[in-house]
Amino acid sequence: MAKVLTLLALRLLMNLLLIGWISLWIIKPTTIWIQSWHQAEDTIKHTLFGYYGLNFVVFSLPPIAVSITGLIYLSLLPQYHRPTRGGRNVALTVSRPAIINSFIGIVSCFEIIALLLFLLFLSWTFYARVSNDFKKLTPVKTMNFNLWQLKYYRVATRFGLLAEACLALLLFPVLRGLSMFRLLNIEFGASVRYHVWLGTGLIFFSLVHGGSTLFIWTNTHHIEEEIWQWQRTGRVYIAGVISLVTGLVMWITSLPQIRRKFFEVFYYTHHLYIVFLVAFLFHTGDRHFYWVLPGIFLFGLDKILRIVQSRTESHVLSARLFSCKAIELILPKDPRLNYAPSSFIFLNIPLISRLQWHPFSITSSSSVDKHTLSVMMKCEGKWTDSVYNKLEEAANSDNMINNITVKVEGPYGPSSVDFLRYDNLFLVAGGIGITPFLSILQELACENRLKSPKRVQLVFAVRTYQDINMLLPISYILFNPITNLNLKIKVFITQEKKQSNGTTTLQEFLAQSQVQSIHLGTEEGYSRFPIRGLENFKWLATLVLITVLTFLGFLIGLSHFFIPSEHKNHSMAMKLAASGAIKTAKEKVPSWIPDLVIIVSYIISITVGALAATILQRRRQNREEPRMSKEEVKPQERNLPIALIEEHEIHIGERPKFEEILSEFEKNLRGWSSIGVLVCGPDSMKEAVASMCRQRPQCFGVDDSGISKKKMNINFHSLNFNL
């Protein structure tokens, strides 16, 4: 009971913090807020806390506090808990596909509502600011603007505030270990597109803001004197130009047409975000920067935690090379490391490239494989081709590679096992999109799973016969009778005709599959280099708290040291008045000094966070671990069993007709029943399945008594593979 009350209190606190922060953004443009805030600043600036401490606590701290509270909340939940059925109707409503388009993808009702509210907020901010500007137009002292130029200049300036609002939220969707989207059970692969949307909005508003300003300066012949001037106070315009150019370069190289063909170009140019953020700070000044600081603060700490984790090396225990040019890597893991099905890791293989990190879905289940973790990759690029060639060379060469070192970030995954709340599952996979379903099916097949979906239909679409090999990791599930799982598979081979060797069943084909197994692990690798995963949520919350207190302490201390308060200047001015030096005493501190104070405080606090994370990691490594024998962690070779009845189907030269397959699946369901539809594959496949689910979100039937009875709920989920 106490735990439930604690969870409710934490949830209430998070809601209040978020509502308070959002309310600040809404009332920020109003005259009442501006006057009240100036009074608060005048009251606090003579105290030890000071103006800078007040700005950080009011504008920056609430989202960071939500992150800390959320981590504590997650630490109290049962690990990868199953959501209650009470919220099913709400989940159905908000997650139902509302827009399905090949250009923007699949957009849910929840996403549309959130987007509309954000656009409404931007419209309100723009209207409030511009209307106030037009009521009291004052000419710019250094430039002779006529009325239309002055109005246009004010409008262009206010577009910068819209870009600032997008930047304030831009980095939250790409957090991994400290992600707040985990509280909404939104995975990293799904939240990344919010980063894309916000980034596009940021660049659009920045282009209007910067382009219009440059146009006015050019029109009035002031561009040279304004753009190259490093102002002592106010805006630094050359920094704004640098920020705009670097942001535009990052946005262009992140376009799908460039990112997919030239991933390295996208990856390396995206690190210009450091230049972009520093230039933004010098352009806008510290007063605006406190609004966008929360995302930057959490992103920096999240990045440091990932770097600290990835310093620990592991080794590949074994690998399997499939004839369809797919690779399965088996890595050692700490037996205490648990992860939810459909989780993923970021993988780096220094032998191939020390700089490139690639995400891969985990195909194993921590409930089944306590000592190993498996990932599968399809060779469809330079990096994966290099991995395949190295392993193939090691298998065929006398000078076999004994160890392949890897570095791992993660695992990252959902906080709740969402698919367990359904009575039935309808799984749709295309090609390498089968990978998250491999872990899900192994989880469902666990004998200790008391309550889970009993009927599962898997539709697997592949191009060639060889691609069916990717089902081998779950072959022991496909053909063994499992009391708590009724699984049927329909395989569709879309680009080949009948097999020449006469194999007609799925079991016959998998039995004849060509798989090359390579054992690379040494006895050291079994026990000394396991993947330990992230720190637990309580320690992560402690790290964030230590880092934020360090930042606040140095921000206040350095501000008092380098930026004399008006209280000090007032006493000094009284002494200097008689000597005629009052003008020097009243001279303002250059605007770039507070900016440097923020940068220095940020670097120090992140460094302290890195040291604390390193100490925690060494503590985990030195902690006594459960002893593991080589037999325990050696990857098990599961032989394909002999099935008495072949219930799985192979369709050759056909594409799946999802509507017909789902209707057939529904016929065997009785009474009240819910169906979870999970799809992972090409965008066209996701859109087809989403359209089917949107057309039939609820079905109704009549029971034997003639009373209308709800027969099923259908809920759509889209998974990401290899991100």
C-alpha cells in the first residue's frame, strides 16, 4: 500500500512540474508576467542566490526535476511490468492511426493532438509578442527604418522565439538512458521522429528569422556594419549567422536521401551541434538560454553516461552466418541483466571502425538466455558487409581470429511489456523486421509466464527462400508443442518461384538451411567481459541530482565572482561620484561574460557527472559476480525437432493479403477477445497494416442468446528494427 501511495505521489509531482513549466511558457509573452518577473529579479539579485540562480531554478530546473522524479518512479515499478487492462480503451483511442501517408508515415491520434497543441502555443506566442510590439513601435537608433521595414523587422525578430521553443524540446526525444518518453512507454525508435519534426520547425523558423533580418539590413544598407560587429551588450549577430549555417548543414545532411546513402556524412556533420549551441548562446544571451538549457543539460549527461558505459569492452562468443547474408552475434552478458523483448543495443566493432555505432534489435530473451545476448544484422551496407567478410574470412582461414572486441551501449527498451496485455497477437514482419519478434516469441514460450497471449499468428514476408533462415533462432519453438502458446506462421516468398529441391514445408526448408557457426570466445571472454547494461534507475536519478547541484553551485559562485551585483556597484558608485568616475562604475558587464559562466559551469558539472558515473561503473565491475562455468554460457545449439504435424504455411510468389489473414485469424476467437497487431518492416508494409487496423478498430458480434456482445478490440503497434 505504501508503495502504491508513493507511486501516486511521484506521478502527481511529475504532472505538477510539467504543468508548471508549460504554464511558464504560456504566460511568458504577457505584460503581467514581464512586469512581475522584473520585480522578482530586482528582489533576488541582491541575495546570495542571485539573478542567475533564480533564472535556472524557475526556467531550467522543472524538466530536470521531472527526469529525476521519473527515474525514481520507474525504479519502484516492477521491472518491465505488464500494463493493466483498465487503460486499454484510452490506449486504443490515443494510439489508433489517424493519418497514414507515404510522406509523413503513420501518425496517431495522440501525436496529432500534441502537434496541434504545440502549434497553438506557437501561434499564441507569436501573436502576443507581435501585437505588443506593434502597439509601441520604437525606431532602432542606429538604423533609419520606415514603418513597413520596422514592422517587418519586429516580425522577423519574433520568429526567433518560435525557433527557440522548438530548440527547447529538440533534444528530449533523442535521450536514451535518461529518456522521459519511457514514462509514456514510447520507445527511442518512435521518439526520434519527434526530434526530426522539431528540427525541421527549428530550421524553418530560424531561416525566416535570419533571412528576413538580413534582407532588412541589405535593403537599408546596414548589413556590413551590423553583421560583423561583436556587440559588448545585446545580440551578437555574427554568432547568430554561425548558428543558422551550422543548423542548416546538419538539417540538409539528415535528409533521408542523404542519410541513407551517405550515413558517415550525416553522422559526422551532426556533431556540429556543439558549435550550433555555443553560437546560439552568444547570439541570444543567457536570459533566453535558460529556457533551452534543460534539454541540453540532460543530453550532455546522457551522452557522458553512454561514453562511460561504452568504454567497457566485451567479446563475441560465437557467430552464425546465414546464407541470406545475415549474421547472428552471440555476446556474453551479466546474468543479472534483464531487458524487455523488442529492446535494442548500439554496437561498435573497433576491428571494423572505432567511430561508427549502429543500433540492432536484440533477438534473444533474458528470461531464456541468462548468460548470453544475441543480435542479428542483415548485410545491406558497407559496415555490415565488412562484418560479414571478416567473420567469413575467420571461418575459412587457418589463422582464425580468436577474439572480436565489441563495445555496447544499452540495452534500451520499453518500460512495460505492452504486448502481454492482449489475449491474442497478430505479428507482421518483413525481412530483417523479424528481429524484435524473435525475442517476443521466446518470451511468450517461457514456461514460467503465467498469463500471456495464447494465440499468435505470425505473417513473415521475405524476398527469397534464403531469407527464411532468419527463423532458425526460434526453430525449437516452431515445431515443439508448447502448452501455453498456440503459434502459427504464414511465410510469403514474394520474388521467387517454387524451390527446385522439392522442399515444400517450413520444417523441411529449415532442416536443409546452410548456416556456418563460428566459435570465437575464449575462457576469459565468458566471465571477464559480460555486458552489464545501464545503471539502475535510482543511481541514474542520483547522478542527475549530483550534476544539477554542481551546476547550480558553480553558476551562483562564478556569477558573484565575475559579475559584480548592483549592490556592490552601488556602494562603489557613491565613492566614485566625487571623483567623476561614476560613468565607469555604472558601466555594464559585457553580455558574453554571463555566457562564459554558463559554459564553464556546464563543463564542470558534466565532468563531475562523468567522474561519478565512472566510480559507479568500477564499483559494479569489482563487485563479486555469480560464478559462471563455460558450459553455462556457451551458446546452445538447438537441433531442429521432428514435428508430427506441420501447421505452418509457405506461400510462393505471393504477397500477404493482411485483411484476409486477419479475418481468418478472428474466426477462431470466441467471446470477448483483444488482438494486438504488431508490425515491423518496410514503411509500405506498416502503412498497409495500419490502414487495415484503422478501418476495423472494433468489431461486434452476436452470441448464442442473441444479445449483442463486443467480440474484439484491435490495437496497432509499429516496431522499429535496427532503427
